[in-house]
Amino acid sequence: MPTQELQNIRSNIGGCVLTNGFFSTSKDIKVAQQFIVDAEDNDEFKVIMFEIVVNPSELKSAIFVDIDQYQRTNGENEILFNVGSIFKIQNVAHDSDLNGWKIQMEATDECAPEIEHRIES
């Protein structure tokens, strides 16, 4: 992730972010760690691990699906979030075990009206 984007997220704890593309994740942290194992922070880019809480019964706008059964190679426990999914930023901290940053978020509808208003403006 670009360093400036991480700084923007760090200054927006408690706020929301909207995905502008599909967002692929895994329910298995070991699978997710495979994607960052050789990555290193530098001045321009930071290593990021997202930790996402999802309560499906509380969501109306976030659309996501477990696509593991549709993969040629099962075992990634992949979840795909739709374009326009909204997440509330809970915490951002450097994690020495990951050698990068962990961003904790929760899928939410809480900010949907505000985001819709901004898009329409």
C-alpha cells in the first residue's frame, strides 16, 4: 500500500473506507501471510495485513461471498467483497510479527448514507 494511503487510514480511525474494486481476502491467516512473506516496507510502500470482522446479519450493503468452492485450487478459504463495500477502521498498528502494518476493520452499513451523499454531490 502506498505510504500516503496508510497515513490517511491512520488518521481516520473510527471513520469508514469504501472499496473501489473487488476486495479478495482469506479466512485463513496463514494463506494471507503467504502474500506478504517476502514483502518489505520502504519509503514509498508499506506491507499491510487487513483483519476484517463481518457480522452478516447486521449488513445490508456489503455483499460478499465465499468463493473457495469455485476455485481450481481449494484451501485458500477466499472471501470476495463486492465493489462499494464499506468498512469502519477500528485500529491501525505496526505488527513486528508480520514485519508490517495490521489494519483492523469491520464491515458496516453505518457510513452508507454519508458516502452515498458524497458520491451524489
